[in-house]
Amino acid sequence: MIDFEPTDTQKQIVKTAAEFGREVLGPAERELDLIADPNAVFSSKLYRKTLAQCYELGFHKMAIAEEYGGLGLDQQTTGMVWEELGRWASVFRRG
């Protein structure tokens, strides 16, 4: 029988993503959505600060092997993290 119960590692990284989403990404996304000009969004201090915090947590390199500086997460775990981040930001902007 296949065990679909998340591992402790998966639970922890999803919890981290949930906390980041609730405390940082969600509030930033709401504020950034009020800016009418997309160019102003990407050049805003809030956008840069939020992106920097995301980078600090390593969310930009989840699937990259640890030996190359990534988190080395498998596809399932990476998907779980993206799903959690998606709860807090309808569109994760990239600039």
C-alpha cells in the first residue's frame, strides 16, 4: 500500500511556506495589487523586499540539487510548497 502521509520534512517546509505566505506574501500581494502600473510594481521597494525574503527561504531553488546550492526537494514537495504559496498570492509575479 502507498503511504500518502507527508513526511516530517514536507510538513516543516509547507509550514514555513504557510507562515511566509500569511505574514509576508499575502499582505504584500494585496498592497501590490493596488498599484495600477505594472512597471511601478516591479520597481517598488515592497516587491524587492518580498522577493528577497522569498530568496532567503530558498523558494527560488527548491528543485535544484543541494550540491549545487539548492534545497534538493523532490517534485511532490516542491508542488506542495507552490500550492501553499499560491494560497496567499493569486499570481506570484516575476520581474
